[in-house]
Amino acid sequence: MTAAAPLEIRGLTKVYGDIVAVDDVDLTVAEGNVYGYLGPNGAGKTTSLRMMLGLIRPTAGSVQLFGRDPQLGVRALEGVAGFVEEPRFYPYLSGRRNLELLAAFDGGGAAARIDEVLSVVELSDRAADKVRGYSHGMRQRLGIAAALVRGPRLLLLDEPTTGLDPAGMRDMRALIRRLAGGGMTVVLSSHLLGEVEELCDRVAIIRTGSVVYEGTIAELKRTATGAYRLRTTDDDRALEVCRAQPGIVDPRRSAGAIHFNAGEAAVAALSAALVEAAAAPVELTPQAASLETLFFRLTEGQDGAAAPEPVEVA
């Protein structure tokens, strides 16, 4: 029998009055993946994570954590941990004492894991200090330690690097990589594009509550209309051909070459047209689109247009 996925969502919807915060979201997170839930502020990421953790009920649809419904109680959350928004602690207690109190509620072997998780998040040397003296980055790492005390196989993190300085962001990314390297499945929401590109195996991009892309970053870049650099045996003639060719967007001369945007099919047709026009390509290379460019195309629409229909890549 096939093991249930760490996280499976079908038709997940949350409505507040006239506001559709999350709209018919489907996604599956495979064991051992780092999965990014990416979108601008207000897109529905935190609401989605609250439903994933059983903190609020969906209006429609379902969440399954290792095949269990989180609405069925604490036992359904076995093997799952995380935090939504910024983690909170008793500021007048030490980091260790905060973890001890949480472990007492959790029971089992949680207390025995405190030293281990403090080491994992690199807070062992500050464990005896009061939390009120911690930096924001240290409190975020303590939040992950609090989640790890439960011994989870699935970790859900809401904007874990928000508000961190560059050093704190670097430390948090390194921590997530270590956890993933140990076999943990991690789902993280973010609006920070470089973070997701660097960390995640797969992403879902959400816009006004709906998923507009689900797949890998590499597939997103491959399937998107991309930028190209072209040099030919006759660039003057080639520029005329580009301007007349369907699907070739914004052809222009720059830095000794012709630059344009196009999909793969249009580029293939252009190559044939250039040869026919005696302006054969000498160089025709894709220029990797940044995740930022692709993100804004999907969440805002290019040049202010409506966002495209959802794209799914297997």
C-alpha cells in the first residue's frame, strides 16, 4: 500500500463574508521535499497554513496530513509541527525554559529532545538567556526549535525569514537546508523570491487566493515566455524579420545583438524565417528569466494585464 503524502490538499477554500481568502486550492507535497508557497502579501498564504495546521476550518475542501484530517484533533497532527506568523514566547524566561514548558504539554519524548534541537538551531550557547534579550533571528530559530521538539516529519513555516537581516536570513536558509538534508519535509510560505528559488524543490504561486502555478522553478522558467539574445549574418535584415514575425515581442538592438521575448514555438519559427531571409542565426541563446520577472507576470499580469490562467507542470 502506498504511503500517504505528508500534505495533500483538495479544493481548499476559505470565505469570510464576501471575501474569498483561499479559492479551490489543490496541491500535494512529496516526502522529503522543501515546498514553497509563494505569493504577495494578502494572497492567502497565512490563511492556507492555518487550515493546514487545523487552526481554522475550511469553508470547503480538505486537508490531509499523512492521510489524516487536522480537524480531528491533536492525534491527527502527530508528526506535524510549525508556526503561523511570528512565534511567541515568555520573554522573561530563558529559551530553554520556554522549550521545557512546551515539551511538558506535548509529553512523550519531547523533553529529551531539547538539547538536540537547541544544537540544530544553533542556540545552545544562548539557551540560558532570557528570550527578551534575543534578536529577531534568534526568536525565529527558537520558534523552529519549539516545532522540532515534537519530533515532526513535516514542518510548516509561515514567512520564516520575515524581518531578518541578511545574516539572519542566511542562517535561516542554512537551517532549513540542514533539516531537509536530514529527510524532513518542509512547507514554507514566503513573498521573498530569491529565498524560494534557492531553497525549494517545488512551488505553488498563489494570487488572490488561487494557485496560478504549481511545479518546479526550472519548469516555470522553461514554459514561460522568455528573453533571447540573437546575432545573425545580417542583423539589420534580422531585425526587420523579427518585427514582422508573429510571437516575437519587443525586438531591439542592444550590446551588439538583437534582444526579444518569445515562447519556444515562436523562436523555432523565427529561426526558419531568418534562414529564408538570408540572415542565418550565428547565436540564438535564451536569457534566463529571473524568478522575480516570472512572479510578477503570474501575480500581477505583464504590463498590468490580468494574470494568466493557472499552469500546472507534472
